[in-house]
Amino acid sequence: MIKIFPLLALLYYSSFCAQINNAYYSTGEEAYKGGAEKMYQDIHDVMMKKNLQKCDKNEYFYVRLKINDAGKPGLINDKRTKEFIQKSPCAYDYVVKTLGELHDWLPGKNVTSSDGKLYEFPFFPNDLIGDNYKTGYNAKEQTEKAAYEGGTDAFRKELVYLIEQYLSDLYKPEGIFELSFTVDENGKASNFDIFPRSPSSEQFVNDINTVTKRMKNKWTAAKFRGQNISSRNVVKIKFRND
């Protein structure tokens, strides 16, 4: 049975709150002091301190946090979270019991609204318990990246085509941008975001998320030790107005 403690520092956001600001941490920007390796190490330390035992199965939970301007994390509680809870109740229980004990979260830079930035990472609790944990562990670095049929250039070409077809009358982006997005375990791309941002870019991001629904699912999901997992991906896109 999952226990949620009322004084837990980790906050919870409903699905509609998660849509207020889709801003993610950009490449090179850390969400945790010392980076992902230090975050996993601190999770391991909390698990050992609380004497948590291995899950019966090698469960996996894809953590999505919103970290506000004060560096306080909030677990996104949406439809996918509920699906993960059903599939991986032990992993979810350990997310609740550990992340609220971590205090080195870093607020995002260039936040354009007060509700903060999003940070995502894969969580395999059994990797972080006892002798299973290895110093310097970082699940992302051990992950086989998601791949698009035809390669990254084919993805860029299709995306630029969709933007030109459906958004060219509304927006005229110019320059090099980082496009980040999530590819889930089934190869579905969603939660697109773009960087650099400006206070007026929120609607542009919303429209990108709308037009990309027209893209055919040509992604192969990322893999961790042969298991399909969700992953956050970044592609550089160059726009120009001739």
C-alpha cells in the first residue's frame, strides 16, 4: 500500500497546472547542484538511510518535476503519472519517499513565468539500493538514445515543413534554436519546447505542440538495458526568412 506523508516537502501539481508553462531546462543548465550524478547519489543515500529494500520487480518510473523560482520541486501529477503508478507502485512509492528529502534543486534561468521549469529523468530504484549502486551512476548516460526514422535531418525537415505550412502566417522565427521534446516508451513524441525563450514565446510553443501531432510516429524509443523508456531529447533547428 502506498503511503504519502502529509509533511512531505515534495509538492504535487495537477495536470492542468502542468500546462501553465511548458519551459524546460536548456542544454547545459543543471536542475540539481552537482548534476544528475549527484542527484542519484543523494537519492541512494536517502534510500540507505531509510533502509528501503529492493522492489520485487525491476520497476521504472519516469519522473517529471516542476522546480519553481525558489528551487522547490513539484511532481507532475497527470494521466501518465497515474499510468506509471499502476504499473510501478513500488518505484512511485520510493519517488515519494526520497525526492522530498533532497534540498539541492536549482531554479531555472530565464524563467518567463512564476511557476518554474520542468525537469525529467528515469528512476530505477533497484539500481540505487545497496551494492547495486555504483559511484557516478547516471541512467541517462547509460541510455541508448531515441532515434528517428531517416535520422535527425529527416526529423528537422518534417518539422520545418509543418511550421511553414501551418504557422508561417503567425510566426517568423529566425536563428538557431534548441527544440526539446519527450519520446515515450511507445515512440510517441510530445511536450515540445524551444530555447531561447522570450515572454511572448509561450503561444508559439503551444502551437508547435499542436502541429507536431500531425507528424507520423517514426521514433524508436530510448532503451535502458534493453527496456524501452521515456527520454528527453534535444535537436538544434535553424530558421531563416529569405
